[in-house]
Amino acid sequence: MTRPFNFSAGPATLPEEVLQQAAGEMLDWHGSGMGVMEMSHRSNEFVSIYENAEADFRELMAVPPHFKILFMQGGGLAENAIVPLNISRGASADFIVTGSWSDKSQKEARKYCDVQIAATNANSDYTSLPPPASWKLRRDASYVHVCSNETIHGVEFQELPDLKGLGSDAPLVIDFSSHVASRPVDWSRVGLAFGGAQKNLGPAGVTLVVVGEDLLGHALPACPSAFDYKIVADNHSMYNTPPTYSLYVAGLTFQWLKRQKEGTATGVGAMEKRNLAKAQLLYDAIDHSQFYVNRVSKDCRSRMNVPFFLRDESRNEAFLAGAKARDLLQLKGHKSVGGMRASIYNAMPLAGVKALVDYLRDFEQKQA
Amino acid sequence: MTRPFNFSAGPATLPEEVLQQAAGEMLDWHGSGMGVMEMSHRSNEFVSIYENAEADFRELMAVPPHFKILFMQGGGLAENAIVPLNISRGASADFIVTGSWSDKSQKEARKYCDVQIAATNANSDYTSLPPPASWKLRRDASYVHVCSNETIHGVEFQELPDLKGLGSDAPLVIDFSSHVASRPVDWSRVGLAFGGAQKNLGPAGVTLVVVGEDLLGHALPACPSAFDYKIVADNHSMYNTPPTYSLYVAGLTFQWLKRQKEGTATGVGAMEKRNLAKAQLLYDAIDHSQFYVNRVSKDCRSRMNVPFFLRDESRNEAFLAGAKARDLLQLKGHKSVGGMRASIYNAMPLAGVKALVDYLRDFEQKQA
């Protein structure tokens, strides 16, 4: 039996192999007599799960040794507070506002530091990116925040900004929730990266934070201990009980990613090739149609989240019903944008995008 | 095949039926074509899971309508900050320190308000409870904090304190992480209750907060939005993406609890009967032996967490190895206390306690 194709923006589809393995090990992990949910986080069994997950993510994403990898709780929205609580030092932070997520981030950071919007593309309805050369960065900013892929608006940085090249010494913070592990990261340009797992890595409830050691140890007094990066790092993400099962499933996903091959590329490199092919297939189908439209500039279209509209929006309900009848699920756009959205994360196979493209064509022909 | 008995203090053993159901639904929940991990938290499917979990917990625990039930992230340790961030108003809070957990709570709260230890049993090594009549409560305290079951020290309030009867109008905050749903709660005495799920309710990563509506809306400016009880309540625990899968498994556990019967008692009433029987069996075995000892006063011994010591601690390793050989797992005591600890939460069947008691006797006889 083929599973339906699930285009949810997150929580999102997971690799079938990962789910099969998790189901198979539910009552007894590796002969331990315990399911993973039932293990003390201090047990040898769980510590090995954690250590493998950390090492696998480091290898997959080529995270340099001077970065700590933390498994936390609260998702991206909590990190919007946790980042300035940890690294703003109560001073100033510059934000590049390129969609809903970076806008939420800057609003939350205002609780903790002086926030400036150094650049925004709001005047284009978030369908383009402000060129880095136009950013008004402050010399004394404690960090610069970018959402490297905007899940709702479907806008992605194809290259991370080079802050040093722009004359800034501030660390770059990236919210990479919705495209982590879909492409390599140029860590030489990054000070801190965070992301909820529920789009590309696993279940909701575990948040990855990759943070340079130089940014640890400067938390504001108001920072809860459980969210103080230094305390979390010093305790190997076990200061409080980690979300053990979510971490385990994320670890299975890391192993699945490591096994992927595409030509000579493996791991995240293989995923990038596949994601490029999937995105091109879908954007081409939309662009070549008179029936559907995507309004994002071609130079910053997300490979992960493809918002699109029917030019005749009175047909939206019929479109969604027909999609569901073909086992193409969760295509409704975010309420703040409307229309449709296809999220085509790592775990979405090319076959899913092909099925969607076939449906786009068939639905258009039937309506014509 | 019988599963081993797992005495972990948390994350802890879960009902086999719950794990079987979760495994069976992993790839396809109720014919939706999606696993629960893969569902948007805004989908009709997941919203129904959330609503059922909320309603089932309310029914199980007889939570009155003027309390909100929140599903949050961060566990009890994060709540140690989140509670004062939300309800201290930056003023004062009184703590009853009865073991490691309440001690951690008061230390963390000092970041946010003026903390007083109104009573403690530290001088008894946390083997007794200070009688409520001796508590030095302040008239202007914004709340009074009690850990109603101390997981590490094995001390439990058999009755919640009646603050009004003690002349205080402050709301009582209880950390009920390690005995929630093992016995009824007298909500007339409670202002706020919180607990990580990973002991009695489900997987780590979801935290239950039951909070009176009158305590909402007073968060300090430094409170992260994702942890502001009013925002969480107004958004039905979906301001940020909830830990969907953990919430689902907790919901399955609530349904399992509702199905339990013991004589004419059902649900939490049935669990209380069983827990009393299990605790009595184990404490009796320890008390009647010259080989093992539990030092907690009989009037406040925990029904959930039974720390005990071999009088000859040189035999600890042999004891643990023998237990493991009999499929009795995770009996090692907490590092801060040493010795042994048997956690006998709701999901531990009487048969597990019987097997442990048999082993206690056999090990003693073999050593004698």
C-alpha cells in the first residue's frame, strides 16, 4: 500500500522507514526490555541514543567542533525569547524581516533588548529579499537575526549573508527550522542556528540549537536555567529531562539522512540534489500554467515551502477536495496568506511532487 | 512474553496497551493516512486528539471548570521559572522545602521574586514533613509552593495543606510531577498544579499545568510569550507547536486510566486503591526485614517512589546485578541519595511489586 502524500508545513511527513523502525522498537529497544519512552534519560541506553544523535547531526551537517549542539524544548517560538535572553546581553540586536517568522522573532526580542529592523521586504508582501548590501547594520549590535527560510511566505536565502563582508562583527543568528538538513550550512558565516525539529528532522517537541562556544555564558539574569545555553551545554542537554522520544525519532531521521545517496552525493548533499529537483518540477508546473501562480521572486524561492494561488480563488475548495481524493493531503495555505502551500521537505519523495504536478495539470484541464 | 518490570523514576514504564496502540497507529492514525507525528497541529485530526486529551484529563482528575489545563514544554525544571514569571508579580513567594525538587524550585524562583523558605525538613535529611501549623507564611506572599511528592527523597503529602485554614489567602502551587493521577487532588486547596508527564502520564516533553483563571494575565515583562500562561490558555496550548506526539501518548494514557477498575472504583480512584496496595506490600517487606531500610516517616512515605538502602551497602552492586538478571530494571537510587529506589507509578502492575518483594526476600536469604 502506498501512503498518501502529506504536504503539511509542520509537523510534517516523516520517512516511512523511520516510522516503521520506531513502531517496531516501541515496546523493546534493542533487547533492553524497555521502550525508549520508558528509559531514564540517565540510563546507559538513552545516553547512547543521545550521543549517537548528537554525533550523527554533527557529521551530517558538518558542524565544526567549536559549536555546541543542544537539544532543547519550546520550538522556534520559544527560541525567539531564549536567543536574546542568552546572547543579547540586554544591548541591541538587528533583524532582517523577510516574512512572518522573522517578524515574530523581532517582536519577541523587544522584551529583552533594543531591536532595530535593519532591512525588510514587507513592502513587497514578502515576495523578495532585501539585498544584504542595503542592510542598515549597527556597529554595536549584539547579533543579527535572519530567518533563512520563511515557511509561510516561501522565501529562502540561497546564500547566507556574509556579515563580515558587510563590515559587521556581530554573530549571525539563523532560524533554520524549516530547511535544516535540506542543504549544507556555511558555518563560517553563522554564530547560532536554531530550529524546531517538526519540519525536516522529526517530531515536534525537540528544538535544535547549534551555538558557538563564544556565545555561551552571557545569559541575562531573567533567563530560566533550563533555557540557559551554557547550563544546557554543560549538562549535555540533560539539565532537565530532555524530550527523550522526540530526540530518539530525530536520531532515527539523522540515520536515515546519512543513508541517502543521489549519484555520488550522500546525506545532506544527496538531499539538496533531490530538493532542487523537486522544487524545480513544482515551480515549473506553476510558472507554465495560466491557472496557478507563485508570486515569490525566482532568486529567493524556497525549496521547501511552495505557496501558490489559484488565479480563480472561488475554486479553492474544489481544488482541496480533489487533492484529498487523490491522497494529496494538507495543501491548504497558511491562514495569513491564503491560497495553497505545498511543503516538500526532505521526507517528501519526488513521486509525491510528481503526483501533485499531475494533479495540478488534471485539475486545470477539467476546469478549463 | 512478559516484559521486564522497569522501576525507573522517570521517564518511566508505560502501560503495555498504550505502547501497543501507539505502535499500531504509528503510520496511519484512524485511517487518516498520516501518523500522529506527521499531522499539522492545526489539522482537524490533531485538534480532536488535543481536545480529547484535555477533556479526558479534566474528567479523570475532576478538574473544576475555572481551571485551565495547559500542555506546555520544558518539564518541571522549566516550570520552576515559568511559575514565578507568571504569578509572582515580582513580589514574594513562600516555599516549603521538603526535598531536592522543592529546593530546586525555590532556588530558581529567586531570580524573579523575594523567596522565603517558610518551612523545611532539611534537618531530618528530608525524611519527614514539617507540620503545616509550623509554617511561617507571610501575609503578602503571592503564592506558596509545595512539592506534593518528592521523587528523590520519597516523601509525599498525604493531604494537601489548607492554606486558608492557616490564615493565608495565597494560592497554593503544587509540583505534582511524580504523583499526578495516582490519587485524587483536592482542587479547593490548589491555585496551580504543574507536572512533567514522564512519570505517571506519558513521555517526557509534555508538561501539564492546571491553573486557576484568576492567576492568568499577570506575567512579568521578561516572561517569554511561549510560556505566558494567558497566551497559552487563549491559544488552547497551540501558541507554539505543541509536542504533538507526546501529547497524543499522554492522551492514550488518560484513556487507559479511565478504563481501569478496582472493585467499584474507576479511573484515578482505582489507581489509588492499587497504588496503596502496591506501596503497602513493598514498605512492609522492607520494614519487616533486617537487611533493608527505608528511613522516611511512615506518615509521609511516598506511594510512588520508594527509596531504600541495603544495611550493608557493599552488596549494592550484587543486588542490582541480581535484580537485572530477574528482569527488575532501573532500581539504582538517585546519585544524591544513593542506595536503591523503586518507582511504582500507575503503570507498574502489582505483579511487578510482588516480583520485587520476592527478590528482596531471596537476595536477603542468599546473603545471610
